[in-house]
Amino acid sequence: MPLRVYNTLSRQKEDFQTVEPGKVSMYLCGPTVYKPAHIGHMVGPVIFDTIKRYLTYSGYKVTWVVNITDVDDKLINRANERKMTVEALAQEMTQDYFDNLKTMAVAIGADGIDHTPYATQHIQEMQDIIATLIEKGFAYPLSGDVYFNCTKDEDYGKLSGRSLTDMLAGTRIETHGGKQHPADFALWKGSKPGEPAWPSPWGPGRPGWHIECSAMAKKILGDSIDIHGGGLDLMFPHHENELAQSESCTGKPFARYWMHNGLMQASGAPGKVGGGHDKHGDKPADLTAVKEAQEANKLAGSKGAASVKELFAKHDPETIRFFLLATHYRSPIDFSDERIAETGKSLEGFYRLFETYERAAGQSFYTLKPATIRGNNPALSEEGDALVTELSTLRQRYLDSMDDDFNTGGAVGVLFDLRKTLNAFIGDHKLDTAAADKSKLPALTAGMTLLKELASILGVFREAKAKAASADDGLLDGLMQLVIQIRADARKNKNFAVADLIRNKLNELKVTLEDRTDQTLWRRG
RNA sequence: GGCUCCGUAGCCAAGUGGCUAAGGCAACGGAUUGCAAAUCCGUCAUCGUCGGUUCGACUCCGACCGGAGCCUCCA
């Protein structure tokens, strides 16, 4: 089955064909760095990181760009509030963003985001595009600003499915004095005193919001890119305008596939995590009230939108990543601590399996070296155990899911099936006991290696978790072994009252004991 | 008002014009265990409502109900 990708432009899944065979250029709209990232900001990067991993696994050479918007009204206002420069604020928040990406297993570099261009470092490229647009008649200067002329762009609105007449009918667009059409948007904004400004042929000013992406995508990836991504909220006006100005400038298709991820929603609180939410539409007369309500909501802050760093204090980042990938990327995700905790529970079985495997095989799951390229997996093509056949089937199901518009939710389901299969195999052959049928170990390792392969594509189970108690010098485990020994003696003497007392008291201390046939294991939680 | 999208079991969630509608969490029954834990096996849905198209629809079309997003420089 060929890879198929849902394209917002056509509103359907299309066979994936790149501009250049074997290569994929990918541009994801990054954050405006004016405040700490919240969970919603992680959705796009995690999904596109997974997409890059899968495309790479499928044999493509992928170049991925995520831009940093480091000049904008919100930055200016925020910097003023905090009495710091826009540069300093941007630097601080960019670092926060990068730190969070790293924690979420999204790398900066060849294994992840290849380029992170900054808007302020591409002013010249933006001005070049603006100049070209003016020259071609797609844009016009107006008292220090420059506007894109939407009516000159024949297919304006094709991405979001809007027409200029619809937009007029909506009357939601405030007409700025002098603009030729209400939908015309700023390419260049003349600066007010005290604002960041760059010299330009149209006077000192700063770029409009959309132009930076056009400029940076063009510079780094070329006139036509393969995939352009971002949150669903960016489809209009941001991506629509970006597309319009880019194609008007170059005369070439800007992006083959537009991919939009669904937004994170705080559970119980309608609306997206990051901002206010208001219903409107029925009462256009109530504009003022609506606006006031919006402001109030903005001040109230982001309900349910703890910063990512606060979230990491409560939940394992791997759990959060898994949580994000368990749902299809185009669906909205309902976010709550309960949901993530539930995901955490569902992952425990994997960690147990890894421990079991280590006991059985004498090597860590994390040291297994899985195939990194799709193709026939030699370990699975050998005639052998019935397990091997089953593994091949599961692997194919996984690939079919991912080929279908990166259906990570379906792929996650296969991971759980694989877990069950391997646990059953271990049980059938008593592989975690002294009575193990050692001849079955290679088949088990093949299965575990496959699990590693499939999980790696999702960016999970790649590395062992850092030991929580790094300060512990082994005392804790020593004490536990002592307690376990004492309890084992009690059990041997059928003194179950003592044995159960020990176990119950340990439970109260959040320590779980597991009596296996030949030993007793303990773990926290 | 305009433009999109969604509605699958107690909860989360994948998927399909026709064989048994993935998987997870929870619950229940069983195997295992001294009892537990962990693991395995099993039980648990006719797919918002009403029409239409079709030999046949949960899957296509329409209406309605319910929910979400955008039209406001939020990823």
C-alpha cells in the first residue's frame, strides 16, 4: 500500500509524491516566542517529528524546518510589560521552547528539526519577496505599510475554502483606512516610535506576520516544498496568506501537501488550551461585549494550559508523547491530567515487559538494535517459530496504519497487540523462570527487536529512563533485599501473617512486591 | 451569518460499502498464586437521530440534533 497523506488543499487523502524523488522538504510553523510553551505547542513538533521518522524509515531523505517568530506585537507588548528588550524575551522563550522539545524527544539536528530559522535574521529575504510582489502588481505600499492585494490573486482562498465575497458578507473584517479590499493583509508594517524597526524601501518598519514563513521556506527549502504543516488554527488567515504571497511571487505551487493538526483542548473547558473562547455569530451587534469577554479571558490566562515544564513535573514526558500519538493527528485532543494518567497506566505493561525480557535474555531491551529502514526484516523472513509469522503480520498492520495518513492511533494499537503476543510467548515457554526453554530466546529477541523498531518510529521506548534516585548508593536495594529475604523465610514457614503484613506495609509506602516462582521482585508505585 | 470538522462500548480511541467493528483504561469471570502482584484466556458496541441511494451502509447522500475550530497576528 502506498503512503497516502491527507491534503487540506484537496480535502482528501492523496498518494504521496514528492517534488524530488526520494527527498522530502517539510516546513512547520513554529511558535511566537513571547511566553513559555504550553502542551498545545508540543503537538505539532511531536507529530511532525514522528512523520519525519516514518518518512526517513521509509527511505526518504527529509529536511525539516521549524521557524521561530521573534518579532511581533505580542512580543513587543510582553517585553514592555516585563521591562526587557524584545531580543532578550525572544531568547529566553526560544530556549524554553527548545528545552521542552528536547524533553519531548524532538531533537534539534539531523535526527529531528534540521533548521530553526529566526524571522529577524531574514528581513532582507522578506523585503525581496515584498519588492517582487509590488513589482508584479500583487502588492501596494500605503503610508509606510505594504499590503498584499487579495483581489489580484485569482485563487485566493483555495486553502481554507473561502471566497473574497464570503469574507465581505461576514463583515467581521474591520476595514483599515485605505486598504483596497478589507481582506488585504500587511506584508510590511511601518513602525511606531519605540518599536523594533528595520530600514526598508517603504520606510522603517517590521515584517507582517505571514511573510516570514514565505521567505524562510523559500530560502531554505526552495520555491516548492513537499509538506507544509501547522495547527488547524493557522489555516486561515496565516497559511492562506502565506500561500497567496508565495505563489504570487514565484509563480509556482508553494506546497504540495498542507497538513494541519487538531488542537489541544482543556477537558471540560471548551475552546483550545491556549486562549479564550467565545461563541459568536448570532449576534454581530454584540461585538463590543464579545471583545470585552475575550480580553477578560486572555487576562484570566490559559485555563488548563499549564506550561509544559509544569506538566513534566507531574507526568513522564514519554507518557505525554505517547498520549499525543494515541489519537489521530487531525483530531482535537481532549487534555486532562486524568487522561495522561490513564495513558501512563497503559504504558506500565511495556516497562514490565522490558524488565521481564532483561531477566529472561540477560540483555536490556534498550540495547537492541532494530532495523532503521523499512524493507524486509531478515529476522522475520526466516522460517521458524509460529511467533515469527505472527510478528510479520503485526508489523504489516503497523505499516499499513502509518501509510494511511500517519495513523499513529492504529499503530499504537498494534504495539499493544505485540506486547500481548510477546507476553503470551514468554508465558508459554516459561522464559522468565528457571525452567525456561532457552531455545526460544532468539525468537523472543526477534519480537522484542521488532517492538523496538516500531516504537522508535513513534519516538518512544528509545532509551532507558534515567534512574530516579541517582543519589542512592545501593542502600535502598540492599535494604529491600533484606526485607524480602526475611519475608521469604516467613513464607517458607507458612507464616503468612508476617509475610502479608510486610507486603501490606510496603504497599502503603507505594512499594509493590511481586512473588514469582523463583524470586520476589519489588518496584515503586 | 460564512467556511471547515466531528458524534463508534462506562471512559479514551482506530477503522471499514458485505467475513468475528482494532487497541487502551475501568469492570466482571477464569487460569496462575498460600493470598496477592504481574501475565495470559474470556465477557462487555450494531457505530447521534430520521430519511434516501444500494442486492447490501456504521461506512455514500440529505435533513435534523449535539459538539468543536476558523472568520479576531493562538501551534
